[in-house]
Amino acid sequence: MKIGKIISFIGFLLMLGMLIYGFSIGNFTGEGKILLGMPWGQISLVDIYIEFVIVCFWIVHRENNIIKAIIWVLLVLILGSMMSCLYIFIAFNNSNGDWERFWHKNRI
């Protein structure tokens, strides 16, 4: 479980750094238009949003508070893998080494 916490936290930091880099150096609308004009750009976007939807279903399953679940879902859909990694890190941290609690929180 410790390795999961480490990997998810590194993923969060890596994505945070990449987003800062992309927004400060790149041209979001111009480069995004080029990427979405290419088949592999479209495939990559569909691929990543399938992952987001799967993570969002897990978040909704795991959270008892619907408002909290909606906020997390919106964060994942807007900020992507950075928020997925942060949610996973928090879930690892709050589970105290219990895999059932990690996957299902209070639903067990």
C-alpha cells in the first residue's frame, strides 16, 4: 500500500508540473486544435476520458456524500489525471492499510 501512495503522489506532482509547463509555454487552443485534428490525438482523448469515467464511477461508489462525489468527479473531468492521482493518494492515506476500505470506504 505504501508503494501505491508513493506512485499516486508522484503522479500528482508530475501532472501538476506538466500542466504548469503546458499552460506557461504552450498554446492550449492552437495546439489542442492541431492534436484533435489528428486520428491519434482523437484516440488519445477518448482513451483518457474512458479512464476518467471509470475513476469517476469508483469515486461515486466510494463516497457517501453526493456533493463531495460530484466535486471530485468535476475535478477529475476538468483537471484529469492529476486529480485522479490526488484522490487515489488520499484514499490510500485514509484506508490505514485496509484494502477493503481503500476500494469501498464506508460501503463495507
